Amino acid sequence: MGKRVDLLIICGDFQAIRNVTDLECMSCPDKYKRVGGFYRYYSGEKVAPIPTIFVGGNHEAGNHLRELYYGGWVAPNIYYMGNSGVVRFGGLRIGGISGIYKDFDFPKGYYERPPFRGHSRSSMHHVRSYEAFKLMQVRKPLDIVVSHDWPQYIERFGDTQELLRKKPFFKNEVERGDLGSPVNALLLERLRPAWWFSAHMHSRFEATVEANDPIYKQSWWDIALNDQTNQSVATDGQKPKNRDEIRIDSLSGDEDDESPSTFIQNAAGAEQERPRLALNLPPPKHTASEDVPLPVLPEKPKAPTKSETPEPEPTLADPRVPGRATRFLALDKCLPRRQFLEIIDVEVEDSNLDNAPLQLEYDPEWLAILRMCHPYMPLEIAPFVPPKDKTASLGAVPEFPAFSDQTLDRELRWVTENVFTHGPVYIPPNFVPMAPVPPAGTPDHVSFGLAQAQNRVNGGRGGRGGRGGHRGNQRGGYSQNRGNYGQTDMSWNGPRPQVIYPNPQTDELCVMLGIQDKLTQRRFQDN
């Protein structure tokens, strides 16, 4: 192509699978599971040729990514941005949020425990209000935001008719105004980065949101409170129905991509419809129907009362750059003849970076936000409630619970004095492989018997699904059974890998920030 690529950004469903336990924990039907090729990068057999960053999607080895909740290297030169995060690269500030939006899980804390069975395998990939709360605290402009889910209403700012021509089964969602994530729409309204990249819908789509275009004018409380009072009940072993789910069948690549049943779960039998959010938007630039009324909620819940105003008067800085539009780009899934890769030139305004190394750096403001929000991290199924005595809306539009600039500045001073004492801090290349991997030469299609077991039950043939696999201390033996697409499968011999491994990257980050690793410190607790 003749172009130098400085950074590769992957918008979810990366599937960093190392072994059979990761495959078992991956959120998708067993018949689609395969080890793939990531394990060769994990073991060091291969190295990514350019720096790569990614956010999590809804089909991941959730146990592996849980070890790196704050972000970290899954392999040399491949960096996971965590459940949410902000990093710097070559003068750019890049934010990310992992997972997809599900109303029944959004308010909850991190209640999932190893071995992550039943609904926990899916819910680990559902965005939580705590992650959105952290990203809403960002004050300085972002250049790029990466998500798996599209922001809600984004189709109104691009060629809707072309989208519906390619994906006609999106028509009902477009007409109702509920295609995409309301959480990402809220973040887009607040942050307004120069670029927003997404995936998930298996279609290339671009849009432009001008600086003065409102995309989401409801508040944090509209999402959080509505979800808390209208959520479906979900327990391990019972997955709630949600008609917005994109089914994993689409990963097989041999079904009709235009069939509604391939992607959208049927709503028949649902006890009640998810509440619709009130809109305050300009007419769409391209509409699917001129006659469909937009849904309207009852009067929104009243926001919590401000705590007593300290001195000086608290303020809330705006991260938006005046006059700057946001360009949105979503790409298709990685299959032949699909639009899954695109090269983008992103402008960098800092003229002092011409000779700076193109390496990932920690972001001082984000580290301060991690420290500021850490005491309130929710660890149970109960809804996350922002600290009312510490936060207020402070006149923000859209409304959301925010720490004041003064509170953030105190944490930023601590970070500057204790972490950034000598200028920028590059994220250290401190990757260490912790988990075993398959023997060298293990084919990508191997499922370690998982797909075979599913096929014996269902009587169907295997499909395609994961990524992963390479050598390790355990040796695998080939079985005579036939797995995905009739290819020879392989069993996992030797001790079963652990579900969660202590990761020194997470430990080092927590020590650097003076916080505790609350999630993986309980990794050995019973579920």
C-alpha cells in the first residue's frame, strides 16, 4: 500500500485466547469456539509488527481480560485498554470503553466470580455504569474514542438509507431510535472527540456529528435510574432475553448475512419492552420513515440534590473543542471481501512531537481519575451509586454526577508529584506470559473437544469463532474425532489451566497509583 502505519486499533471481539480454559470462558456457543492464532503472539513465537491497541467486545475470553481490568499487554506490542481507559500515543489522546450495553446489567457492580459460569460469561462483557462514570470525568480533549457498540442515534448523522439497504433488519431499531448504545451516545455528547471508532454491527458505516449537533440530551440519571427500576432479572444459568443482541451465528460466515434471524434475537415472549428514552434531537439527515413518531418517556427522574457547596465554588471543565466535529467510522467483520480494515490519517497539533518515539504513554488525567473513583468501585450485584456528598451535576449538559475540577486537580497533583516527576511516562513493556498454551503447531481450528460436545448434543456441524493457541508446558494429543468443519480436533492433556492468573502488570500499576486490585485479589474465592 506504500503507507506507513503507526498504530493499529481494533474495536472489540479480539478474542485473546491462550488455552482450553479461556475457550470455556468465552461468551459464545461452544460449537463456534476455536483456539485461533493469538497464542502464538502470547508465547512469543510471533510478534505484532506494529503497536496494536484494542477494546473488548462481547465475544471475548473474559477471564483473561479480567486479569487486566485497568489495561495491559496481552502480548508484546498488543495492548488492551481495560474495561475503560485513556492512553497517549504520538501526541494523541485515545479513550476506550469495552463491552456492549445491556440495560439489565448496566447499573450493577462487578459481582462475577470465578469460574464464571452461566450468565457471568456474558455479563462480564456488558458495560457498567461505573465505567461510564469514570469516562465522564474526563476534562481534557480526546482525539479518538474506541468502543465496540455504536453510539445510539449515530445512524441519523450518516447515510441511513444506505445502511438499511445493507442491513434491512435494522429498520425497526432505526425507526424506534434504539439502534446502538445510549451510554456511548451520552459519552459522545460529553466528550466530542475528533474521531469515534466502533464495530459490532458487522457493517461499514460513517457519519459526521457537527460541533453544534445535539446527539443525546438526556441525563445520566435517565439511563441509570430507568435501568435500575426496569431491569430484567438475570441469574447464573438463566440469560435474560434482549432483542438487541447480535447473535454469534454471524461469526460463522456461511449464513445469509442479510437475514434478520441471523443477527437479531426475536422479541416474541418478552415480558416487557425496554423503556425508551425521550429525545431532543434535530430531524435526522436520512430517515427510514417519515411517519413513525419518536418514543417519549414520562418526566425524567429528578437528579440528586447537590451537596453543600464548598469554597471556592466548584467548577466542571468542558472537554469539547469549540467548533470541532466528530467523525464516526464503524467497520465490518473480518471476512474475505468485507470492509474490515481502513487507514486513517489523524492530525496531531503538537509540533514538538516530530522526533518523539511512537510509544504508548500513561495519561496523567486518567490516572488521577482512577485514583479519584477507586474508593467507589462496586463489587456486588447492587447498583453503583455515585457518592452524593462528593459529586454534583455542576451545570453539565447532559447532566451527570461529576467530581469538581478542584477534586480532580488534587489527584492530578498527586499523580504529577509521584508518577510524572520527569515528564511523560511510557507504559513499560512488562508483559510476562502467565498461562500455559497448546503445543507448537496446534492448528487454529482446534476446539479441545468443546465444539464436538456441542455437535453431539445438537447434531450439527461446527462453526468458526475464536482466536488463540501455541506451545506450552502441557502437550496435547490428537483425537480421532472431527470438530469444526470436519477437521481433526485435539484434546487438552495435562493439568487444566487456572481460570484467573495474578498478573504482575496489574500489580505494578496498582502499586504505582497507591490503590488495591479489588477484582483479581479475590480470584481464588468460590463462585
